[in-house]
Amino acid sequence: MQPRNMSMSGVVDLAAVKAAQEAKAKAEQARAQAAREGGTGAISPADLVIDVDEAGFERDVLQRSAEVPVVIDFWAEWCQPCKQLSPVLERLAVEYNGRILLAKIDVDANQMLMQQFGIQGIPAVFAVVAGQALPLFQGAAGEEQIRQTLDQLVQVAEQRFGLTGLTVDPDAEPGGAQAAPERPAGPYDGLLEAAVQALDSGDLGGAVQAYKNVLNEDPGNEEAKLGLAQAELLQRVQGVDPQRVRKEAAEKPADVQAQIAAADLDLVGGHVEDAFGRLIETVQRTVGDDRDTVRMRLLELFEVVGPEDPRVIAARRALARALF
């Protein structure tokens, strides 16, 4: 089977909107707990590759994914391509020095996990970041391709979820503390935590204001800009009637506000390219203030998805063609 590259960004849904905000807080909590328990805050290189089964999946993969991107290698003893790929992944996991954790899952012994991930052939490699499963590639892959994929994964995990990985101590004993040292609180951590708590409680207005408070003091704060764009999107779609919005957009293709409202719903539902395409087509049909209104909303949606997402990069090019 040929390698199949997949997007790192996943879809934008209600759970994903909060995941980026919660992941950093969970990682900090884990670090603080390790410090309170007297741990060294570091793990050994041997602990960067672990065997995982169905019983330990939640603990070893889902919970750990709030601290570090977890790469999953689905393999089997009889699989010859797996015997070529797995050693490469294991070596790279150590080489990446805590920026990823490699979880190896034997599909013969863990059929349920194989079914849940929808795997039809092995080797298959996934990642879990802040509880979100992301397909990386399936089938044999060259080391250079694997490196590029892992580099992109690490970048997305850090920029969108605040995951900086684990601290590795070459002299640490295997099975020791598995959290990085607690870092000093930043000047805006309290406000950012308040925003996350507001999202958790459904107080979207409070979350919007908390992010704005950070940006008033630090206009370049990337975490606050992303959080504000996400919270405002959720606030706009809260309580709307999706059927009415989509019906109005279909009946009134020239109505700017109808198309903007439908694009918001598209994005929240995970239809990222549909949302971008709808607004780019609207830009092409409009002029003056209407065109600028649509353009600004499209730029806001780019912030929600993330500037490095390939769908955003493609849409920016399409927007430039539509404008010029």
C-alpha cells in the first residue's frame, strides 16, 4: 500500500475548539503534580517508546497526549513492512528527544483499537494530540517523509496546543517521572486560564472578554488571538437554526450576511474548505464595503483554523486571485 499523507489539523468542531486551550492547562497541571511528588521532571530515553494495549490506552495515549504528541504505530508480528518501519520510528522517537512519544500497538492483540481507528491495512501510523486522533500515513514510508511528517506534527502541537513535549534525562531510570519541569507562570496565564474556564462553563461572552483583556496588554499574544477567534465563532453560531441559515444562504447567494452565517456553520461543522470556498465566491460577487466585510470574516476564520494549515494556505492564494 502506498503512503497516504494526511492533514495534521483535523476538523474544527466544538470539542476541538476547546482542546487547544485545555491541553496547555492539563500539561501544566501534570508538571505541577510531578513537582509536588518530588519527581525529577524528566524521563529516560527508553521511556519514549512504549507498548500500549486496550486497557491502558486512555492512560498511556489519551491522557499523555495533553503533555506531548503521541505517535501510534499499529503493527503485527507477521507484517514484513512493519518490521522495516517500526525500528525507524523507534529510533526517531529517541532522536526527537521528548518532542514525541511513540506508542506501539499490536493489532492482533488489540482488535478493538484497530476497528476504532478504522484501520484497513498495516503498518498504519496515527498521532493523538490533546485527545484528537490525526492520521499521519499508511503503508511503508521513507525516513525523509517520516521526518517531514513528524516535524509538521511537532509544529502543530506546539503552535496550536501549547505542547512543548517532555524533558529527557539520559541518566534517568526507566519508568520514572514522566512530566517536564514546571515552568514559571507567565504574565497572562491567569487571564488565559480564566478564558478556558469560561469556555468550559459555556460563558462564551466571558471567554471573549478574557482573551480581549490579554490582547489589550499584549496585542501579539498568539494563544489569545487564536482563542478569541474560536470563542467569537462559537458565540456567533450559538442558538442559531442551522436549517434556516442554510436555506437562506441557498436562496440568497448575493446576501453577504447570509453567506457569512452559513460559512460560520460550515467551519464549526468541520467543513473547512466549504466555508472558505463560500466566502471566496462571495468576495468575487461583491464590491466595496460588502467585499471588505466578507474578506475580514474570511481572515478571522483563517485564524481559527491556523495559518500553517494547508487549507488556509490554499485559500489565501484563492482570495488573492479573487481580489486582484
